[in-house]
Amino acid sequence: MAFLFAVLLLPGVTFLNSKLRFPQGLAVFIIVILFVFAIIGILAFISYQISDIAADFNTIKKNVNIFISDIQRFIRSNFNVSIWEQRKYIEDVTQDSVKKGKESMATTLISVSDTIANIILVPIYTFLILLYRTHFILFFAKLFRKEHHQKLQEILTQIKGSVQSYIVGLIIEMIFVSILTSAGLYFIGVKYAILLGIITGILNLIPYLGILVAGVLTILSSLTGAPDISIILGVIAVNVVVQLIDNNILVPLIINTKVQINAFVSIIGIIIGGGIAGIAGMFLAIPILAMLKIIFDRIESLEPWGYLMGDNMPKKFIWRHLKAVKPNKNPKVETNEANAFDPSGNDKTEGFNQNETM
């Protein structure tokens, strides 16, 4: 994560260092501090707005209970399952969840502490990567012979450009998703539409899982008003429409043109990344795959793997088999009188040089 932030902030450091003549360490420090303050400002705004939602917690709880009662009555009338049976099933599931929750409490606390530690360490790592970037480049140059330095420079330059374009594309996508979601929620009359739109845009950065979490939070927050089923259906419709626009317009135009990774490899990479490093692994999967593809495309022996990861799918492929030449069963020996053997011992074959066979 720190590497991605470092690549994103590199143009600002270069501007302060080369244009304004700031020392290297000071330029890196200023850019990282401004970045941290921007993140803190966004989080402070979200926290302030969430505190307003927390003030309506009793209203949300009341409307949730009303909504659950309506669902229970619907199930009773349509599926002949009594409310008592439904409540007993919910209590059994809740008890199992409480038992499992007690067992995983220590694991949850450890993961939360690790997350907090990572959040604190990411700016430090970002600062160090920016400060020692030329040191790292020289290290890579020492790993390879001089005849490979041009190819190494091309790979590093292309990786930097691809990662920068990908992160900028994610930011643009986040802004568009936030605006579209906020406008849709405001149109259907949801309270805290702007806050929920921003949260949806941020969580949308997490592939597949983020939008589901954002949808649940939006539905719960929409219950600050009347427990109207039409509002909930409207929230679901807004999320579906925004995702259709995102997946069919924004992602192809903004994201896919930057990384050129096909959907099959992307899904596999996200699953593997999530299994290794959780949410952070899911977020980092796409840029890591993009970097690997750049490396594979530049190395001749690995080029097929780069093609496999790409999205340049041919319309069709036809195997072209070479027809084997059938041997002639009765070959005819042709004699040329001009090249026949001369009894006098003079070979009349022209153009033959014995030295060529040596």
C-alpha cells in the first residue's frame, strides 16, 4: 500500500524538488504531511456525519424492528411459517453466533490492532520509499548487466506510469460513484445522502465486497425516517443503477484502459489476494497483476503469460496444420546427358567446388 501511495505522490515530490528547488528530504516530508492531513480531513468529515447518524440510533432500531415484523407477517401469510417458529430460528442462529463470536474475540482484537498499526506505519513507509527511491533504482541497476539496463529502465518507467494512471483512475471512479449515489439517494429522499454517497464511493474501491457493505449501511441509514419499504427498494435500485454505470462505463473507460488485465485473471488475483492479506490484498491485487504483466511482456520467455493476463482476446483462432508430403513409392531416376559420366574421366558437372564441402 505504501508503494502505491509513494508512486501517487511522486509527481508532487518531483515538482517541489526540481521546480521549487526544495531539498529532497524536505520535499518528501511536505508532500507526505499534506497527504496525511487530506486523509485525516476526509475521515474527520465522515466521523462527524456518522455521529449525527448515531444520534438517530433509537429511531433506526425502532424502524428496523417494525420492518422485521412486516417481513415476519409476510412470511407467515405466504409460507405458513408462524412468527414463533421464525423467532425460535433467529434465537438459535443468534446463540450460535454469540458462541462463535466469543471464540473469535481475541482474533478480532488482534486484527484490529494490526490494522491500526498498519495505518500508522503506511505514511512512514511511504516517506522512506520516496526518500530512498534513487537508492532502490541503483540497487536494481546493480542486479543486471549493463546491456539489460535499457530494458530495465523501460520496465520501471512503464510500471510507474501504469500504477499512477491506475490510482488516478480509482480516484476519478470514486468521485463519480460518490456523486451518482448521493444524487440518487437525495432524489428518493434518503437522509444523509451526501455522507452515504461518499461512503459508497470509498467502499467501492474494495472489489466486490465493498459495494455490498455500502448497500447494507445505506439501507440501515435510510431507516432514520419512516420504515417505508419503498425507500429500501429505492436504495437498492440506486445502488444497482450506479453499479451498472460503474461496471459498464466508468471501469472500461477509466480503469481497464490503464491496466489491461482481463476479468478472469482479475477475479483469481482478487481471491488469492484476499486469502493472503484480507481487504488490503484484494485492493492490491489489480496493481500487482498490472506490474507482473508489464514485466512478462518485456521478457521474451515470459511473454505468453503476459498475453494470458491481457484483455486482447482474438475473435477466433484457426489451427494451421502443414500438410505432410507423401513419399513417392516409385521414384523415377532422371538422367541428364549433359551431366553424364565421361569415360575419359572428365566430370562435366559444373559449379561444384570441393572446397565447399570441407
